[in-house]
Amino acid sequence: MENTYYNPADLKKFGNISELQPEMGRKFFDYYGEVFKEGALTEREKALIALAVSHAVQCPYCIDAYTSDCLEKGADENQMMEAVHVAAAIKGGAALVHGVQMMNKIKELTM
Amino acid sequence: MAIPVKSLKAQKHQFANPAFQLDVLQHASTEEGEFPFFGTRLDEHGLFPLRPTGATILQVNVGKMCNQTCRHCHVDAGPDRKEIMTRETMQLCLDALAQYPQLTTVDLTGGAPEMNPDFRWFVERLSALGRQIIVRCNLTIILANKKYHDLPLFFKEHQVQVVSSLPYFSASRTDAQRGDGVFEKSIKALQLLNEVGYGQEGSGLQLDLVYNPSGAFLPAGQKSLEAEFKRRLQTGYGVVFNNLFCITNLPVSRYLDYLIESGNYSRYMEKLVNAFNPVAAANVMCRNTISVGWDGFLYDCDFNQMLELKVQTGAPQHIRDFHLGRLDQRAIMLNQHCYGCTAGAGSSCGGETT
């Protein structure tokens, strides 16, 4: 077993997940490939969204992969950091908006 | 990372030695072992030995002198490099071109080719021969000295296609690769080229830009990047141009040094090897190009030139012995750096190859 939960070398083994369930693996990777193709959004815009989501879900593999991908697709550092701030704002906002629930409960319980 | 002002050669750096570079290239590896020999991958697709499809481009490196010392330069060019093509060798190129009209394009590179004292003499004679002339202009040379200020008009007079490096549409990433202040000067030079008509619709004066990544990553999607470059340069600086060529950095000379120094070498080679594309391999530029060094020796490409890998023994070795029929029979010299031209959408001096 590894000494750490995350090993950077595992990223390139992502495809190996198909070994134990080939059909679902194939469907997932076909879908994944389709999602990132240029469509109504450009590949660069999709890479920036993926970078933001990577931070929100705190996946180190995804952060590695989509930092490289954003650079390759021509995104600049400002765009990349703004994308991370979008993730942070949503994460922070998601915590804070629950403050309303807390305030409701305070009202309920206090005189 | 600061850009050294001196060339690797002037620093007596080990990467100034082509034999050392080839040794490093041949022993690139990951935890899983060394990478397959490039020729083996070609062989799997019926492309080995790699043969020319018929040369139509003569690429002439007129010297290693340059006003910049870019971090990724495979030539190790710079102000301290004194290797310069003589007028006699240029004349030998002109003789070869006169003999072989199928060489329709002459691609002038360096260093900064304009710094060769016989550059204009050469261009005037190439123009008289009626060949398409490409000059790989680093842009800043136009502003480097008063004597270069009229280059846009000189290029226009000879209908030169100007191909210029601009690795990004922002100063930080451009200057990190090419030196402090290069972005600002490059934009000014582009505006001067635009002023005489370059890049303007209907002018017939072609201005193309070259994008090569400022770091250890590959270029992607030439068309999409071109649209982004056009939008940013037009809205930010009023600059227009025709095409963007995406070029992969090959692990040669200063870029190889950068990869090693930054700890990216194995990972970058792995990327290149894994992205091997047989369609790109069939379209590599060495199949239709012959490269001439500053001293007249012949090579399969500018990268082989810098690694001192001359054309195959048995083929004419020097421009004075130029014989297109015999050169078109040769096998192209290969090594592990060739993976750079076959990765993804492929890479050549004209950008993607697929």
C-alpha cells in the first residue's frame, strides 16, 4: 500500500478503472470525452469550468490535470485564478447561506 | 526564472554540446523504463526509414546572432553568437535555387536573420528569382537599432511573408520566455508592420504569428487559439495578423536545459511520446524541407542542425554539392527529439500538420 492516499502517478492510471467494470468504464469515458468537446462552450471555457469544479471538490488529480489543460488551451493566469475564486465564492456562499437557517432556528428558540 | 543573458555556448554549459544533448535524449525514461526509439514507432506505421516526399522548401539559417536570448531557443542564439553565413555561401544557395525551380519557398531563419550583414542582399536576389520568401522575424529587431526601422517597408517591397514569434497575448508569459520588455516591443513592431499593410485584409502582405508554450506543456487547438489571439490583440492593441502557427517546443538546447532544470524533463518527454500521432508523423516537415546551416552544411531540419545531425552519409553534405534528386533519396535522420513534431496535432514551422 502507498504511504499517502494520493499518488500523482495514479492520475495516468485513471483509465484502469475500466478493468473491474469494462462496460460502465467505457460508457463513462465516452461520455467524458463528449462533454469536453467544443460545443456551445469552447474547449477553453470547459477547461476553466473543470478547473473551478476541481477546486470545489478538492480533487488534487483534477487540479493537476486541469491546470495543465487550461494552460494548453490558452487560458491565462488571471482567468484561471478568477475561476478558482468562482469556486471559492460558491463554496463560501454555500456555507454562509445556511446562516439563514441558523437565524431561523435562533428566532424559533429564543424570546 | 530569470533569463540568462549569455548563450549556453558562452557559459561553456554542457547543453551547448550536441553529443551531450543526444545522450540525454536517448536516455530519457520514466519509472516504467526508457521510451521506445522514435524510429520504432514510425516502423509500426510503415514510415521507417522516413523518406522525403520531395523537397519544396529550402530553409536557410543565416546565422546564430540574435538580439534576444530566449529561454526556449533551440539554436542557443544570442548577441554573443558570431556564426554568420557568408555572402559566398548565400550565393551557393542562390545557385541551387536557380537550378531547382521545384524549391518554391525559401524560409530564412536564425538567430535574427536580419542581423546578418548580407541579409538584404540575399533577400533582393531571392526576390529576383521569384521565390516565395519567408522571414522568421523576432519583431524586436525592428526596434533594436535605427538601421532596422525600415524593415517593414523592405519586407513589403519584396513581398516577404513575415512569421513572428509571440508566445502569448500578455506581457508576463511572453517576457518569461523571451526576455523583459519583449512583449511591449513586439506589439510596437506588429503595429509598424500593420501600418505598411501587413496582416491587413486584401493587402496580400502576410503576417503570421507563432505560438509556442511558455513552459512545459503542449500547444492545443491552433484554430481556437488563433481566434483568442486575434480577439485579444485586436481589442487590446489594434493589432491584426493572418494565421497563428502552434509550434511544440522540442527538447533541444536551451529548452532541454529548461526542462531538466525545472524538473519537467521526464514528464514532458512522456507527454510527447504518449501523444504520438501517426497522421502527424506522415506529414512532418523534414519530408519536404532541406535545411542549410550558416556554414553551408545540409540537414533534415533546423533541430537536427542544432544537434549537428547532418543529412545521411552518402547524400550531398554541403550546399556546394547540392543535388535534389540524390537528397530526395536519403533516409531522414531521427532521434528522440522527433517526438516533438509528431505529438497531438503535429508541429512544424508552419504550425499543426494534421
